[in-house]
Amino acid sequence: MKAGQRKHKKPGGGGVHKRRQGAKPHDHKFKKHAKPKQAAAGVKRREPEAPALASLGAPSGDADDFEYMMDDMEDYKPAPGEGGDDGDSQSDREPAGGASSDAEQEQQRGAGGGEEGAEDAAAAGEGGGKKAKKRRKRGPKLSALEFEASRQMARQIAESPAEEQADWLWASYQQTAAASALERGGLTAEGVATLPAAGSLEERLKALAPGGQWQEAYCSREGPKGSPSLLLVSPSAIGAVGLIKLLPAFNKACRVGKLFAKHFKVEEQEEVLRSQVMCIAAGTPNRLCKLADGGALRLGRLTHVVVDCQLDAKQRDILAIPETRADWWQLYERHLKPRVDAGSLKLALVNSDRLRGGAS
């Protein structure tokens, strides 16, 4: 580089270029804060001439030097539409317009998409782009008055007449199985055996035996193995244990079988049923159905099935709890309905809470 030449950076951040010889330095930076010289008396001060490129917005300094700098920038290319009357280039206007158009398209898509657009928007808003969880379908929620009426009905149904008990059972079966009136079958007053309103559970069950001969009817060991003559159904294992405790005389004469899932495996219960004569059994609908499906529990000798209508902590009976209701009617359809329709098997209702001195 020759003497008097300086390196200057390009305005666009490129390389450097050499200063021409004879060009004046940008002394305006150094004269910015210099004190102006006072003119001699009687001499008119001469105004400086405006730079040639001042109208084009060129920086203060040497006009020739600025032109040289612009000519030397080979990589400089004016943007399309630069220098228009509105002062905004097309590239500057496109992002705003594109963003607004995309937003409008999303709004139109969400508004015109109907239920699908609303579901997608809700899923994106709640889950942050994650797949929305499927909600379990539930039945219609009862009002406070309807729930209280249902609770009182469940507590008193065991002491109601046979017609009301049959209607109560049929209403639950019709709702669960979507059955028509032609499929009602034995769920009538003839298919229901009412228990006495007074006395202990043992006394009430003894009344079901013909002639009061309960030992011959329920505790005879001459029958086939795994085929009880009396079956007690409870919504829970704890409830089944409570029923067994209310039958000390029955449990002494013929040990009551425990057919529920608490501390008992299906294989163990199947082995007991195939090896022993079980005259009376107490269990839950789900386990009873599994044992009957497997063939270990044989229900051909049954004469009565007693259903416990006790209420749980949420004040629901066996036909109000979705799981036990489905299991009970599944057991009924598969193994009990043919004999109930034929009249050789009857259903009975009892409320163990009232027998234990529960609140009325």
C-alpha cells in the first residue's frame, strides 16, 4: 500500500479498500468540536458550499470519496422495490401481510371447521399440542332429589312386596341390557321370593325352606361337588364376609363357601369346588361368574339366590354401582336366567345393613 493510503471498511461489513491519492481526509470528525475562527473586521464570512450528494442522503464528508466507496461495493445489490414513493420495500411488507393472512386462514379454518375445529383448538390449547385424553363416558347424573329417592328405595326394597321388588330388578336389567318387555321372563312377582320383615338373617332364610326343614334343603351333603343349593351375592368381599358372620348356625351345620377375590385365587377356589360338596356359598358377582364360566361352580341345584342390597360409602347399592351391576346381570344372563324363567329358581332381596342395626 502506497503512502497516504488508508484502509476503510465497507459500509456492508465487507473487506477494505484503498484510499485514493489526493483525497481529503474526513476531517469533519476532528473539526466537530473545534472553535470557529473569528473573521477579520470588514470581511464577510463565506458560507460553505453544500455537498454534491446532500440531496441523496450521503454522509457529510468528501463527495468524491463517497462515490468511490459506492462504486467499489461489488456485492451491493438494491432490494426489489427499493427507493419507492411509499418508502417501504416489498420484502418489508410481506412478513406482516403473510402473518396476517396465515392468522386469518387459521381463524377461518377454526370457525368453518364446525365441531372438529373446536375440538382441535381445545386440544391444542389445553394440552399444548399433546393428544387430548379420551374421557370415559358416564351415565346421566342424578339430581339430589333423584339420588335421595334411589337411596331410600334401595334401603326399603328388601321389605317391599314382591311386585315392587320385581319391578326394581326389571328396571335395572332393562337399562343395562337394553331389553324389551318380551325379554322380562321371570323377573316378575312369581320369580321373586320375599323374606320376612322381622328376625335375623338365619330366621329369614330358614323361612325359605319348604316346611321349615332348612338342614335338609340347604345342608344336605348328598349332592354333587361344587353345586350349592343356596347362593348369597354381595357387592363386595367385605360384605360377603359380613353375611357369613350373620349365619353362625348355617356355618356350623355346613361350612359356607367363600367365593370372592379377597385373599383367594381362582385356581384355589376351583380346586375346592371340584373336590368338596359346597351346600351354601357367598361371593361377589364377578368371581361367581368366573367360576361358573370355568365349570367349577355348578348352579344346577340352586333353589334360591339372595342378593344383598346394602349401601356402600357412597350410598350405592349393588345395582347402582356400574361394575357390580354389569357383573351381576352378566351372571344372571349366562347361568341364572333360564332357570328363573322356568320357575325352578327364585331371587330374594335382603339388606344386611338393617340386619346389623344400621341407620334406617
